[in-house]
Amino acid sequence: DADVTQTPRNRITKTGKRIMLECSQTKGHDRMYWYRQDPGLGLRLIYYSFDVKDINKGEISDGYSVSRQAQAKFSLSLESAIPNQTALYFCATSDGPLQGTQYFGPGTRLTVL
Amino acid sequence: AQTVTQSQPEMSVQEAETVTLSCTYDTSENNYYLFWYKQPPSRQMILVIRQEAYKQQNATENRFSVNFQKAAKSFSLKISDSQLGDTAMYFCAFMKHGAGNMLTFGGGTRLMVKP
């Protein structure tokens, strides 16, 4: 089984709808991240969390919110989706500052019509 | 803030040949990590190789090696004996030491390995 899972894998929604993307991990890592990937721009950080009570904004947090329900779960919400939020979304986990390596989920392709 | 630049949007190489992907970065930090991630058509982000800035020796993982030039802020990836399975997007990424493991990515290079 995959260590980092994301649901759904693909989603099409309409402008103005609320949508939630979910991420779960079995790696036992405290740190979790949400990134967005757009063509030519690489991945950009939306939000990150060091533990259940520690959530921080990343580079492009406007229009997004997150919830860390447990150590293993980190959800990303779009309160009112807009077309320019069409992108590939990745969740990642990290085993802490000394290691630094991030492990990514399979991604969610979101299309906002 | 750090920036990462990959100046080659697309590259191609013949199977079994060697190819080098370029990456430059801009930072005022002295302690940091650099990474190359591979993204095949499956979309999965796969760690290829990692380099700690304090290490002078270039990292190597099987057919993948890097040329890390700290003074020039350059971090290129060399793929030897290219295989069809190496066809993917390749992303260079920077992480400042102690910054919560946040990655700054380049825009990516699409590599096509031709038979």
C-alpha cells in the first residue's frame, strides 16, 4: 500500500462550489504539506503543518484553507472554487528537519469549470 | 527568498546516451539541501537524488549523478545510459536548512528518451 494517499485522484467541479481534497499517510511523519503544480511553474507551497496544532500559510494560500484532523490526515479545501484553481495538487510528508526529504502522494487533478 | 531556475524546458536524448539537465538557484544561505525529483506520466513525484550543501562530494545514485558547484550556485543532473523509463519531467528543488523542510521548485525540464 502507498505511504501517502490522496483522494480523489481526479475531480471536476464548477465555479463557486466548495471542494475538499484529502491526504492520508502511514509514514508516521509529523510534517505535512500541500503543493499546487501548474505548467512551467513547478510546485508551489499552499499550506504546511508541523503537527496537529501548528498550521502555516505557504506562498499561495489565498483561496485555500486546511485542516489537520490527526497526525496522519491533512485536508485542503477550496471554499469557493474558481477556474484559475485548476491544477494538479500534491500532498507531501517529511520526516523532520535533519532529514529534509519530502515524500509525495500521487496527486489530485482538479478542474474547475 | 530563494529562486530556482531550470533553463531547459524540454530535452531529448537517445537511449543509452548521456544527458545533463541544468539547474541554477539563488540564495544567501550557506546551509541548504538540493534535490532532483522525477515526475513520470503517472504524475508521481519520485526523489532521484539529494545533495547537502556542506558536502563537497557530488551525490551519485546508480546512473544518476550531480555536478554541484556551490560558488556558482549550480546543480546539474547527469543521467548516464539513458533508458526509456527515464522519460519524465524533472524538477530541481531547494530547501533551506531548518526552514521546516519547505521546498522551492524550478519550473521543470521535460526529458524524452528516444529509442
